[in-house]
Amino acid sequence: VKPHLQVIAVLSRIVPRHARADWRQEWEAELTYYELHHERVRAGGHASLTLFTRSLGAVVDALCLHATLYERMWRKGNHMSRPQRALSLMIYALATAGLAGINLVWTVDDTPLIAAMQEHAALSIFWHLVAWGAIVAFGAAAVAGLPVLGVIAARAWRDRRWDTLGRLAVPPLTATLVLIWLTTAFAWSGSHWMPLPWDIAGDWTAPANWPSTQTRWLLGGVTSGLLVTAIAASAVSLTGAIARSELPMRLVAFLKGAAAALAGAIGLMAIAVAAWGILANDYASAALHSRLGGALGSTILVSWVASSTLFLAATAFAVRGAVMSAAPFVRD
Amino acid sequence: MTRSYLSFSAAVILQALASGYRYGFDIMEATGLPSGTVYPALRRLERQRFISASWEPHHIAQRELRPPRRYYEVTTVGGKALGEAVKRYRLLAPPHSRVGALRPAHERG
């Protein structure tokens, strides 16, 4: 099989299934026709290269088909109004930033970077900016989101809408589940070791009363999975509850300000985390690069990159939410 | 139905189709736009019903031992949208129909 057709065959796997056959045929036909009829390709020595580069253009096409599909699902499938979408984006932003923050705090905890922050004021300032950003972000989300969710819950209870109530119950239930898991595993280890993904392996010697490395990997891995699933499930469930409910318009008015504050705070956190990492590279390079303090035995650097990426994604969600909430509140 | 305004590249693609270029790669050649712009724009125009797509007759493709190509043509709605776009993006209009101010400086004298 020719390389350009191989590229199309591989790329067709990422095209949404309903459009896959047509998409593949169209690209194969275009490339084959081009190969047969284009004099420059037939005569030139770079025929294969030209066709190969042309076939690579299909990547954007394939990805755009996905974007279109999600956009349609988002716009039509959910039937959500602008405030509903804005609130949902705020929830996703908060969940992503929460995950990034938890990872960063536990990564840095109990490492030489704490001492470096006491020595270097700039490092400490950026760390505090992250903390202040977190307070503002959660505060803004609580001020705008909690009353709205409270009204949704009250109306769902009044109308006996169990599907909405079930969705609203997911965050506290998953949080309880994670806590039960942590306390049970902690008790099982004789109250010596908490199964946290950041305390599995590293460049330190584990105390003798901790479980074996293999057990730590297993239990820590379960905690990682539970944590990510709990946060993702909570965000998806809350969005589902919001999509199924009429939002109280009087409370929705708070959204504009809260969404802007959330976007600002999360954006600030993203910048502060990036700056903190760059400074940590200058002031405590050895600790950042070689110390295995990150999640699942990774270096602090890898864990910092993961948190920075998540913060960037959270900023994108938050800014989109702020822009959406700034538009006039009409059902579209 | 919401009124959709065409972007400049979408209008150029629509104009290429109206001028008789009917396949994705032909449009790329005619407009100089990359496939990453042309194909997503074609999908969008088709979704907005400004163009319609159909497959080339089998016997033509069979003769050349290749799969049939997908060709596009401008619909009536698309033709109207193109007309509006040409009014907005005057560079798309034929040179003789442009008003003086939009002619290049050397032509205005």
C-alpha cells in the first residue's frame, strides 16, 4: 500500500464512525486522481513526497470533523441555554484546576522546595499567588454556583425528579467514597501509610512499617484512579443536572461577575504556577529535576508540567465560560 | 433559520465552486488554500446547505481504476449567500464592477 494511502487509512480511525467510510473514500479518490492526472507529480522525482504531504492535510480535516460533532452535541444534544453552558464551563474549569492544584501541593509537600521557598522570596510570592488564586476561584464558584445548585436541588425535590437529584448527589458521594477508601487503606496499613499517589516511590527510603513497594503501587494507583474518576464524574453529573433544570434567572445574574473572577483567578494561578516552576529551576534545580516527589513516582518536574498543563486547560474553560456569561442571557 | 455570514475563505471557496471547480483538490489548486482550510470549510458549507455533495458516477472512476470522487456544487441558498458575500468582500467581484475606491492605487491614477 502506498504511504499516502496508508496515512489516510490510519487517520480514518480517528474520524467519527458515521462519516468514516465516505471520508476515507473521498481522500483516497482525491489522492489517486491527483497521482494519475497531475503532470508535475507524474514527471517529478518527488511524487511520493508530494502525495504524502498532501495526505497529511487530512489530519486537520479529521480533527475538525470531531470538533463539529462535539459542537453539535454541545449545542443541540444538550439544549442548554447560555447561562447553563457558562455554569457548566465554570464547573469544568474548577474541577480541572482542583486536580492540578491537588497534584501540585502534594508534589511539593515534604521536599527541599519548601526550604527553597523560605530562602527565596520570589519563589514564595508565586506560591502564595497560587494559593490566593485558589481561594478567589473557589470563593467565586461558591458564591455563584452554590445558590444556583441549591435552587435546582430544591425544585428537583419538589417535583420528585430523581434523575436530577441523583446527579447532584454524585460529588458528595464520590468524595465520601474516596475518604472511605483512604481511611480503610490507612487503617489496613496499621495507620502507618496513607495510599497517596505521591507517597509510592521516590529517592527516599520507605519506613520499615510501610507496606511493600508493590502494594504501595497497587493501592496508590487505585487512589489515583478514584480521585480522577471522582472529580470527572462530579463535574459531568453536575453539568447533567444543570442541563436538565431551568436556572433561576435572578441568581444567574451573579454568574457574570463570578465567571470573570473565576477566569481571572485561574488565569493568575496558571501564570503563577508557570513562573514558580521557572524560578524553581533556577533556585533549586537539583530538587526539581531529580527528586521523585511527583505522582506515581514521577519527578517533581514532570508533575509540575502536568499541573501547569491542567491549569492552562482550566484557564481555557474558565475564559470560555466568562465570555459566554458576558453575552445577553437569552435562551438560544 | 439563523442567518450565516460567510468568512472570506469560505466565500472564496464558494466562488471557486460557482466557477466550475467541483472537487476538494481542484479547489485547493484554484484558491491556493491548504487542505486544512478547504475541507473543513466544505463540510461547514455543506452543513449550512450552501453546497451539496454527491459521488462521481461509478463508470468514470472505474475506467481509471480509482474510487469515485466526491464533488460539490453550489445550491440556490449558497448562490444567494455568495452574492451577499461578494457585495461585502468587494475583492471577490470582477475588477470592472469594483467602485473606484476599491481599485488598486495604480489603477485609480
